[in-house]
Amino acid sequence: MPAPATRPVTPADLSPADFYQYLIGAVAPRPIAFASTVSAEGAVNLSPYSFFTIVSQNPPMLVFSPTSRGRDNSEKDTLHNVRAVPEVVINICDYALVEQLSLASAEYPSGVNEFTKAGLTEAKSDKVRPPRVAECPAAFECVVEQIIALGDGPGHGNLVLCRVVQAHFREDILLAGKPGIDPLKLEAVSRLGGDWYSRLRPENLFTVGRPNRHLGIGFDELPAHLRHSDLLTGNDLAKLANVERAALPTPAQIAEIKAEPMVAYLLHKHRDDAAEQQKQLTLLARQWLAKGRVAEAWRVLLVS
Ligand SMILES: Cc1cc2nc3c(=O)[nH]c(=O)nc-3n(C[C@H](O)[C@H](O)[C@H](O)COP(=O)(O)O)c2cc1C
């Protein structure tokens, strides 16, 4: 298959504001930190930040980045606050809260409490001064360890490195019997480009087995007729390539699969047309791959 057409885009040829549109559209979806901070005088601030992720397991660290304002390079209140009081609560919103989160992003004057503007409830934190959002399904109380400026022009980022010292999780999102969050219960929201958001729905979730317990043969060792097949996708081939050499089908297993009712039917039906036979067996293998029946898919793909 020919490689799809691509367009080269060089940041230096565009205004930062235009290149930003490509960045936020392609680096998506991004989780959102709903950051609660306090000023030196104790005024509470709450703002969303989608330049946000986990950056360390031990110690548990999060990072988010308030950029300077594009119009006048001024500092956002959140950054001003964490310089004065190096503590923050990073709240995580679900779909039920997304409009209130958006409301809190409005540029209210410094000193205006966005909890009040967005109709959210302050809950006292255990270990830091900023309050957490009582309505949020998860909240991380953090100490700000470092602030790293990433430039000095309009729109420059400021990495706020946050060490988590306490967390709060709504009971109903927790996994039963082991540590962790049930992805089917947390209807997380995230940010894309433009005004787009996404919402996690159970029907959009799937698992991918991690290949860390064994070493699969890899694409380069797949038989050429499979690697170059127009019928198998990259995902199909990756499932086949994730099988260890020792688990590849034996001649006896390949002979055995010929007796499987669907395989036997296709072999018989297309006995006079080798190409059609191969095509139909490959389509059957695809269906089995989609159902996780990788060993059987391998066998049927080696039948002819
Ligand atoms: C979903 C969402 C994500 C945002 N992410 C960021 C971000 O990562 N960095 C940033 O500087 N501003 C971001 N903003 C804009 C800030 O929330 C906005 O500038 C806010 O007014 C800053 O408030 P503050 O001055 O009270 O800190 C985001 C807004 C929304 C709605």
C-alpha cells in the first residue's frame, strides 16, 4: 500500500499561535488538571490545565504547565500563586463537571474565587492549604517542588512539578479488592484541539495484552505472504508478531485445523481457486484475531 500523503510543517515558519493549533489537535486527548491554589493572602483560585501528566511513580509526581498569556506575556494567577504558596490540589473532573470546569477557565480578575463562579464546593485538604473540589471523583494534594520556565516570550510554558502527598477518590470509582481505579466507572473527560473534548465511555474501552512476559517474533520474522497481505491490518500483524517462536503452530496443529468445520468448509468450497481459498482463510483468521483467538488464527494462516 502506498504511504499516505503527509504535509511538513516547520514551527519556525508559523506564528506560535498557529503552530499551537497543530500541537493541541495532534497531542490529544489530554487529561485535564483542575488546579486549586491559594495566594499569599489566602485567596483561592481554580483553573483547568490540559498540559498535564504523571511524570514519576516514585516519588509520585505530576506536572502541569500554565503558559504565559499570549497577548501580553503576563503570568496566570495559578503560577503566581504556586510561586507564593508552593502547594496545589490537582482535581480530576468527570463528564458531569465539564461545563463547570470550562466556566472556571474564564479570565476572572485576580482574587475572584472560581469555586464560587463555577458553583463548586471547597473541601478542606488534609495536608495542603488549597481546598479540593468536593464534587470531583479524584483529587491529589501536592507540594510544588520546582517551577521550570520554558522560555520568556508570549505563550511560554512553565512546568510546575508537583509531588503528591495525599489523594482522595470517590468510593464508587475504585476497583474492588485491589488498588486502582475502575476505568468503566470513571467517566473521565479530556481536551483535544479547538473546542473539542472527549468523554470515556465503557463501549470505547478495550484492553491490549502487554508483551512483557515473553518476546514475540516481531514483524520482521512474519512470513512474507502475511506481512504483505492487503487483508491484514497493522493491528492484526502485531497480534501475530507478538507470539513467541516456541508457540508457533507445529505441522500437526496445522493439519488438525483443516478439520475445523469452518476451515474444512472453505477449503472444500474453494478447492479449485487457490487465491480465493487463501483470501477466505485470511478473512477467517482476521475474525479470530478480533476475538483474541491468536493461536488458531496462526494455524489457519499457515494452512495453504
Ligand atoms: C480544558 C482547558 C484546558 C486548559 N489548559 C491550559 C493549559 O494547559 N495551560 C494554560 O496556560 N492554560 C490552559 N487553559 C486556560 C486556562 O484555564 C485559563 O487561562 C485560566 O483563565 C487561567 O486561570 P488563572 O489566571 O486563574 O490561573 C485551559 C482551559 C481549558 C478550558
